[in-house]
Amino acid sequence: DSGVTQTPKHLITATGQRVTLRCSPRSGDLSVYWYQQSLDQGLQFLIQYYNGEERAKGNILERFSAQQFPDLHSELNLSSLELGDSALYFCASSPSQGAVTEAFFGQGTRLTVV
Amino acid sequence: AQKVTQAQTEISVVEKEDVTLDCVYETRDTTYYLFWYKQPPSGELVFLIRRNSFDEQNEISGRYSWNFQKSTSSFNFTITASQVVDSAVYFCALSEGTSGTYKYIFGTGTRLKVLA
């Protein structure tokens, strides 16, 4: 058990809908990273938050947004969903501001858009 | 630009064989970090090892060993006497700061199948 909790584990929704994925980092970790894993794209970095502030942005679509709350949990919001958004979404946490220590990953949320 | 290449898409071995997973990285930074993660069929990503660019010592942990060579920009991973439980996708990752912030850049992974 990595100590990172993601909910829900599975999500099935229709095109055009909006969903929220939730992540609770390991106790003491201030950084939260979001990654998307699809079959043809591998693990793609979406966004990082550190202690409530956005720290780095990757290939995150404008339809996607995230935030980190004062209790350090994070949410990834995906809207106007398309079939191509179907993927495994991972959250990872680490204690450091930059990716200089290992990150610990949650079990992922498998999103299926139908 | 930073990049990680895992040229082996899939490898199949018979149990008890040794297997090496290759990882080649690109970076212009002198300070960087390398990682290996394992993704078993259950789907979670499990951290295996972290190495910084100033430490070229090879590391052994049980049946696992890692060979870091800056001269060839490689960070290869060897499993000795493979077991069926080693079947998984293995990812190599790089972190460096030339983009202004450190973030993990993953390779495309190598799927290892260990046959009984």
C-alpha cells in the first residue's frame, strides 16, 4: 500500500459529462502529481500542485482542471468528456517541491467514456 | 529536451532466466534523477529505485540490480533468476529541471512476461 488513496476506482460516464477524481496524498507529502495513462500515449504528466499552489503543468487539456485543497487532498475535474478521455488516471505524491525524490502512486481511477 | 527511451516493448523469458530491461535517457542538465517503477497486472505503480546523477554506483537489491552509466546515458535494470511474479510492465523515468521545474518523464514501458 503506497499510502496514496484515489477514488473512485472505476468510473463509467457518457460523452459530454463532467467527472471529479479525488486523491489523498501520503501523510506529510505536500506535492501531488496527476498522470494520464492511455494505451497509445503511455504515462502523460498533467499537472502538479505543491502545498496548494500549481507548480508545473504538462499536456493538460483546457477541459481539465485541478486543485489542491488546504488539507492537501487534490481533485482533477474533467469536463465535456470525449471517448478519447478514457484512460487510467493516476495521482502521485511526494514530500518535495520538485520531482527530486520518488513519488508514490495511488491505484488509479479507470475512466471509461461511452 | 528531456526524453526516456525504453526500446524493448515486450520481453518474454522462462522462469529462472536472467533478464535486462534497457533504459536510455536524454538530458542537458547535469543534475537529474532516474527512477524505475513496476506496474503489475493489478495496475498500481510501485516504486523500485531512485538514482541521482552524481551517484554512478551500481545497486543490488535481492534479485534486482541496476547499472547506471552516464557515458552511455543508460540506466538498465536486471532481474536475476526471474519468477512469474516479476511479470509486469516496468517503467523508467527521468526528472530534471531544464524546463524550469522538475517533473517525472516516463518511458513507454517494457512489458515483461515470465513463463513458468
